[in-house]
Amino acid sequence: MGSFFNQDLKITLHNSSTIHPKEQTERRSLFLSNIDQLLNFHVKTVTFFSAKPGYTLDLVMEMIRSGMEKALVHYDFLAGRLKYDEKGRQEIDCDGAGVSYVMASSELKLEDLGELYPNPAFLQLIPMPELTHELEERPLFAIQATLFKCGSYAFGVSLNHAAMDGVGFLTFFLNLACLISNQRLAITPYTNRELLAARSPPRVTFSHPEYVKLEEIVKMLPTRKSPPEDHEFKQFHLSSKDISTLKEKARAGNTLDPKIITNFNVVAAYIWKCKSLATYGPDENKTSTLLYAVDIRRKIQPNLPSSYAGNGVFYAYAKATCRDLDTSPFPNIVKMVSEGVARITDEYIRSAIDSCQVSVRFPIGDVIVTSWWKLDFGEMEFEWGKPKYFCPVPDPKTKVVMLSPGVDKGVGVLIRLPSSKMEKFCSLFYKDFGPSQSRL
């Protein structure tokens, strides 16, 4: 593991408090869709800001506190707690219990962190309510403000994904920026999740191999524990030129509709091939499944409101044997990725939601790609300026491949693999781009 991935950021925690809605909100139970239910885990992000004269950490923290108090009136569910109803189904108790707020400092300067990219070391900048609270007492939202020696600061957030997706999270921050500046909300959040409720009775019209039944997952578990392998992270970068190269490869033979040769499709196809072959080799009997999230706000009928403040995402999938990934022309792999999103129609989504109503299911894949690439958090405008850098922060044991905005309008690719597999992944990845594209 590279030195920056386990760097000690020399953090001192100073105090913690709870932020409550500025006004009393009605206590209610908020229904969670089956999509929300699948995402009951905490997502971590960190936003870095350069120092600005006159804006001390104490002042900025007080501005955030005031803005959060106002925001929680409109986002009352973020101040609530998860609970189980009488049928054992999870919902949010909008009880105004509040969000956690922590103040900290670092002995380092921001420049001491080097190049900024999604980094497990940044977990030191983020509170961990899932480690310190039982479920029904656990804050859904927690924020830590950390002052660096140079006067720059970072805001680390832990958000339970069941509360909202990345689009909803970005909208929340845009609204927070407005409220901090004493402006009106940019977008009024739509919090009703009933639009994605299961049908009654449920109608499962597709097989949904991307969502595996719990009893089948149990059968997949190894009967004998293998010795744990050492894993390592590496961050790769694809520039806009590199992405153009992949798109040219996808155009070879003129077999694909130009509309499906998108930045995401070619990058996802390339990662799927490299990671599958690095992990399993060209095994004709091993089927590799790619999963990636798709925004369904405009795919479901009627459309979800653009202000939908829940989870309007759904997993698309592609399947192929490792032998096919090794021998197939690149356009074929891009086509398989594109077919994943093409199959997501209103009926497909409704059927999947219903399938999770009938039985307990979870998304399972060999290569899972999560993309923050096109979510423009960098354009958020606070009184103290725009972020210097925003990124998701991976869990040290993640199996997810994380895409984030890169330099030169490119994309950063963070991947974690067993050390014995990483060398093979690098050789496959470098085959087209050269070793200068990695960040160790």
C-alpha cells in the first residue's frame, strides 16, 4: 500500500455537539423504498477548502451550524434515526434527534497531503457514527470540520446512503450554501419515497440476476476460510486524451451506434476487462458480472421529480465469461456495458423493486463501479469560496472501483486488489496507456 494511503494526518479532536432543526418539525415516520433499504450503509466524503482571510474555522463552523439548522427544517429526515416498524421493515423516525458535528485540527499543512484523490487516509477527517452508536441511536448524517496548520480546512461527511443518493446529496449542499448566505433554497427537496413503493400485489416480470437472493448468497460463501491476503490500493488516472483513445478503440469496425460510445461506457468496459482478467485470468468457465449505478429519475414513469431527495439510482449489469472478455473486440465489451442501462425501463425497475418485496435480495457483482465523476461538487459556491477538491473516501476493505473527477477533464480510478493480483491489473491497464498513468 502506498505511503499516502496509510498516512497519519495527526488529527486532534476538540469538541463534538449535535445540530437540531432550527424550528420544531412534525414527528413522522418516513417510508423507505426497497432501493433505499438496500443502501443501509454510510458513505464518506471530504471537501477541502483553501484558507480565506477573515474566515477562521470558528467562524466557518458557526456559519455551517446556522445553515444546517435551517436546512434540517426542510430535510427533517436527516435529523432522524433508522428504526424498524411493527413488520420489521426499516423506516426513518423523523424525531429531530439531530446530526453530529465535530471540530478538529491537524498538525499538517494541506500541501503535506500531496496530490488529492480518494484516499482511505482521509477517513481520519470523517466522523464514524456507525462505530460509536447502536442502530436506533445512530445519526444518519455527521460532519467533521478540520483546520490545517496553513489555515485551510476540510469538511468530512458521513451520510447513511439509505437517506439519499449522490444527486440528492449534491442538491443538499447547494441548498446549504444558499442558506448559509441567507438566501432561499435553490431547490425544494421532494422527500416522499412512495413513488418507488412496490406494487400490490408484487409482479416480478424479469429474472434480475443483478439482485441475488439471500439464501443463494449464503451458498456462495466458502466452506473453508482461506488465509487473508494482503491487499493494496492504487489510484490511476485517465486523461481526456486517454478516454478519447478508448473511444477510438470502441469505434473500430464501425459496429456500434455512436450514441453508446460514451465516456462512462468505454471506461467501465476497460476496467471490467482489466479487473476480471487480473482476478480470474481468461477462464472460460468463470462468468464475471459488472454492476454500476444508473440514475432512474427520467427512466421511471411517471418521472421522479428532479428534486427527489431519496435514492433514485438502480444497478445496471453486464455479464460475460472471462474468456470472452479476453478475446472479444473492445466494441463488443462496450456494447455489453451499454445494454445494461438500455434494459432499465420503467417495467424493469418496478419488477426489481417487487422482487425485493417478495424475497430478501442484494446486488452482487465481481466488478462494481461507483461513479462520482460527473457530480459537480467542485462548483458549489460557499461564502468562503468554492472547494479546492471534493472526493468520496473509500473504506479500507472496499471491493468497489471508485471513479472521481480527474485533472485535464479526465477521471481518477481507485481500485483495491490483493497484492498478488495488482501487478497483473497494472500490466493490463498499462498495455494501452503506459505506467505514467498511476498514482501510487
